[in-house]
Amino acid sequence: MHIDIVSVFPEYFDVLKLSLLGKAQQRGLLTVTARNLRDWTHDVHHSVDDTPVGGGAGMVMKPEIWAKCLDDLMGLKPVDFSAEGEPILSRDFHLVPRPGNAPAATPAGEPVPDATTAEERADAAAAEKRDAAGQLLKETKDPDELVAALDSLFDEAPGYNVPIDHPAATGPSTDTTAAGGDVDPNDPDMQARPILIFPNPSAPLFTQADATDLSHAKRLIFGCGRYEGIDARVPEYYARQGVEVREYSIGDYVLNGGEVAVSAMIEAIVRLLPGFMGNPESIVEESYTGEPLLEHRQFTRPTAWRGIAVSDVLTSGDHGRVDRFRRDEALERTSRIRPDLIEQLDCKALSKADRKTLMMLGWEVSGHHPRKLPPEHLPVRYF
């Protein structure tokens, strides 16, 4: 896997040279290259931002600087999307559904602005694909099968619903000779179709399912915004080019820039690469992996520390009891901290012991998914 990061603070990503991530790079499992956006500027001040159109506080990152950089990295030629000599109006494109992301809906009662006949046809086709993807998400349990099915479903479409009869919708026309900097056009990972990712607090939440999906990619390019963010036409432009574009939020809060979010996403993605972790089983047991449950608590020796002891079950040597204890604690913690995850469980897939535990925690488990009972029916139990 090859990862490019574009930022005005590339030195921020020196931290990715540490620990397991650094060792993985030394072993050739992946390469991570942080690039300075200002290298693509030509003015004396190396300016990358300008005032917002329409007024307001802060500054917005210029589209032309980002385009020069990303065109170089992806080997793309500039494309003018004007129609009959007039520029088209920017649209708020929405992401196609991917594992962990529900499809974004057009606000109720609001028509899509300036939708042409081609765009209306494209939206209708995208809606059909979203329905098909939703069915896949319900029926396909194996993560690899799900990713393969979704990739097949959206093979001819980029990350946004681009008009399918537009020449660029079949994929970007690349010019490997245009790749600048230290991009090696002979590197097979560099020749792979990249996925372009922008952190954005207004975007869908980045989940473990997204990390799993992206861990199968050969090449990822992350763009780190600053100030009031990147001009919204940048992701739209590359989506119209046929590049798969994704935007993610890492939580309901705002940061000074995208560097923290990109670091978090990269670590979540690359630790899933085969050979990255010393013990692959440790990934299977973690929160959000497989079933949507929080992980049980972890302890080490001494078993009694400053007057606080671990449960005797964990020191009993009975692996069956230990597994059940940890499973019950995972169910209890998830019920208490993230009840929305309990609601996603498939009751038919739960064991009799699981159903018993959930019932004691105040959940109805006779339907397709657990349903929280009123507080007066909630028994008290301590694990």
C-alpha cells in the first residue's frame, strides 16, 4: 500500500515513523509520503488560502493550489467542465454508500439545484445502486465478500454520483509522465486507481468498517484542510473526473486542521494489513471488529493491585468461563455506553447465553434486533 498525505505541516506526520507503523514501513509493507502543499505555490508568500466567497470569518484553501498538487500526484490532466462555454454550477455531491456509511439523502423538500437531464438519470441510477448496496449490507456477513460485492456494484462509478454519461465517469484519464516530485510511475501501487480522502467534520463518521474497506486499497491520498477548510469544488472536481472521493469525520467536534484526523484514519487502516500486527487474533477481539460490540476490559499482573482485584473467573484457568465472562462484560459495557450498537445485533445469531444476558440487561430479544425495555423493567446486575 502507498499512502500520500498533503498538508501545510508535513512534519506533523513524522510520528508515523514510530512503533509498529514505522516498522511496517521499514519492512516494505507500506510507504507513507507526506508532502507540503506549499511546494505547488509560485508566489513569494507561498499562499494557499483566500477569503470566503460570500464573506464570513476565516480563510478557505484555494482550489487551484490543491488541483496542481493532486493532478501531479495522480498524473491527471486538467479538465474544464464548462457546458457550452459557461461554467456549471457547483453541486453538493453525496457519497455512495460504503461499509459503515449510510447514504446521504437530499434534504426533504429541496430540489437538487440545476439538475440536468443527464444528472437526473445519474441520480436515478445511483439510487438503484444504493438500494442494492443496502440489501448487500443486510445479507452479506463476511467482510471480504461484502467489500468485493460493493466494489463490483460501484465498479464503473466514482465515490460520488457523477453523471454516468459524462466521458470522465468511466475513470480518470491518467498521464503518468505528469506525475511530479518523487512519484514513481513504474511502481505498481502508484499505477493503481487511488482513493482520495478528505477529513471533514460535516462528513459521514469514519468507522471500523470503513477502515477494513480501505485496508484493501493499493493507494490512498489524504488531503489535510486548514483554516475554514478546502474549497468544496476540489472533491467535486475530482469526483467528476472519475476519481473515487471520500470524506470522513472522526467525531462530532472540530479540530484546527485535518492532520489529527488523517493520522487516526491511517493507523486504523494500516493495522489491518496482513503482516502488520504480530498477533492477528488481537484484531479479531477488538471493539467494532466483527460484531458491533465494545471490547471487554483488559488486565495484567498483579491480580490484586492497590486493593483492587480482578475477578476470580479470569484466574480460574477455565477458558470457557473466561470467554463467557468477557462476552457478558462486552455486552454489558456496550449496553451501557453504546446502546445503539446493541440495537444492530441480529437476535437469531445470538447464543442462548447472549440472549439471557441481554434480557437481564433489560433488552427484548424476540424480534429481529434487540429492543430496549422501559426503565421500570430493567433489572440491576453487576459484572
